[in-house]
Amino acid sequence: MKTVFFGSPAAALPSFQALLGAGHSVELVVTQPDKPAGRGRKLLPSAVKAFALERHIPVIEPARIRTDEAALERVRAAGPDVNVVVAYGQIIPNAVHSFPRRRSLNIHFSLLPKYRGAAPVQWAVLNGDGESGVTVIELNDRMDEGDILAVRRVAVGPRETALELETRLADIGAELLVETLVRIDSVERIAQDHGLATLAPKLKKEDGRVSWTDAADAIDRKVLALADRPGVFTFFEGKRIAILRGRALEAKHAAGEPGRIIAVGKAGITAACGGGTAFLVEDLQPEGKSAMPAYVFSLGTRIAPGDRLG
């Protein structure tokens, strides 16, 4: 089957690879433009673009596909039987859905209609959900509102990070995509119940700032959900510190106001949180430096009980 693949990050790669592995022809890849990354801010291609170029598959990178007539014409001219969209990163204009001979499909990493939007996995972990999944929908002109073609549910591990869950869902989504394409002409379409819809908007950098007045469990979920992106951070003596790993402690009624450091040891740095709870910072990354265990950081900075984070 001839396809046009819309996708950008590493989470889209399993579906891209599964299409090729199942014998489908990817005529064109549509991905996000190269973006600056790392300390040198060097322009780097998306994971999907890099993979496509290795296999000599044509790639286009419109900055705004909704207004790029040349890009839209490239998609139309590819003559797809099916468009496949996985974590592309832009809203696709409705006209694109009329190009394929069959359908435009989207692989979404949530149990729709729950968590419509750009960050469904992060919101699921942030909210402490015990269940997540993948939904294959037929695209329409509204964000993540198309008819459901296939669903697969999975349990979320108690300490599973958003990155780990997304990696699992990406593999599951690839399997579900191939299965759906096999029965594309006969698959049942189920309308979403819009009354049950919730949103999962993209999280900004400031959303990762720790509020030490929150309970330790909430901070724990924030680290599990956001440490990979956009990042979780606090401040010590005016300098930004990324929190990479940590956990809520079972002990209650921690002494000290929220943000106050109450213990420092080889396990890490323990800070008081809201409601008399406590959070242990295990790994961190000081601004402009490499990641390190919190204990190593404490040795270099002489951080001690009574000092304050925030």
C-alpha cells in the first residue's frame, strides 16, 4: 500500500519501521524542520527525517504545512492510498485527508477521547493514571476527534516514567497500525463520545518548576512525567538545578517548611514538602554542568540541612 508518513520524534519511528517491514511503500515523509539542540545549538534533523534519509525516502519539512501550498502539492502528488500520522507536531489541514484513496490514520498515545492533544503520555503519568493505551483514529478537521478504528489498553507501572511509557506505547502503536491496515476496508468505525473528552496540552518549561508546597507524591509524579521533557527544576542559591530522579519518602510530618533541606546523605538530598511530606532528590544536573548523583553535588556545594531549595 502506498503511504505518506507524517512524524517527527523517536516515538514515531516504530510505526515508520513497521510500515516498511510489512511491505508498504512510504512514498514521502513529512516531518518538522531541523531544530537546534545541545550546548552548541547545532541544527539537528528529526529522528524520522534521519531514518528516512538513510533509506533514500523523499522528505519535506514545511515550517507550517497548513499554509505551505508547495508541501501540500507534494503530498497530493505522492498519490497515497493512506496517510499515516504519528506525533507529527503540527495540525494537518483538512484538505490533506482527501488526498489518499482510502484514509488518513493517526496513532495517538492515549485512550481517546481521554487526553486529546500534544502530551497525552506526560499527562497520564502526571495524573497518576494506572492505565493508558494507544488509539488508532481516522483523521478529520478537529484535533484527535476522529472515529476510532482500533484501541489497545496497557497498565502503567507504578514507577514508570513518561519516556518509558511512551517507548512502550510507540511499539504497541506500530503493531496496531499494521493490524489496522490489513483490514482497512472493513474495520468498524466508532464515534468518540465527546462528552468524555479531556485535553493534554503541550507542557511548557515553566510547568516543570517544583512547587515545594505540593505534597511529595505530586512532586514524584512530576519528576516521573516531565524529567525527560520539558524538564523538572528548582533553584539553589539562585542557580537552576534540574531534578533527574527522585522519590517521595514514606515518612510523614517532616520537620521544616516546604523547600527546606532536612537531610543530606549518600541516598541524596531530602527536602520538606507540603502536608508534612518529604521528597528525596537522587540525581540532578546543576546549570551548565553534567548530571550527577545528588550526594556528589552536596559534597561540592556543602549543601546542608537548613538550606533551602526553590
